[in-house]
Amino acid sequence: MADPSDPVSVAEEQGRADRLRRAVDVACALLRQGTFSRAEAVTIVAATREQALALFPGRGDVFDLVLAPRFARILDEVYPQPAAARVLPFPRR
């Protein structure tokens, strides 16, 4: 986290945040096009997570908490898994 008393540090962190926001926006736009297989879409999400970790090392938990649900919604909407691939949390009768 940037030192609030150091304007250079704050500007650098803001720049990294802007780069991450653009990367996430581009990844979401690509995924919403629906031109990939689900495996390729998951690879795009993984690459975006790696980019986030490169910009903010050690903050993977924040990505998983904030951005992963957004990507999961897009994957489920645009690239649904076949019914046979879904795992039910209870036994069938």
C-alpha cells in the first residue's frame, strides 16, 4: 500500500490500479464475445489473475474475493458447463 504522505508512491499505486482495471475490462469484454471454448476462457481469467499478481504481489486473496466472482458470472453466463459436468451437492433420487 502506498504511503499517503508520498505523492510519488500514491501516483505509482494509482497507475498500477489503472493498469489492472484496464486488463480486467479487456478480459471481461473478450469473454463476453463468446468466441472461445470454456477452457480458453478459463485460461484468459488465469492470465488476468497472474497479471494482477504481477502488479500487486501477494494480493491474490483480494483478486479471489473481488474479481473472481465477476469472472465466474461471465463464465457461467457465456460458457455454461454441460449438465453432466455439474456436480450436485446432494444425491439424486
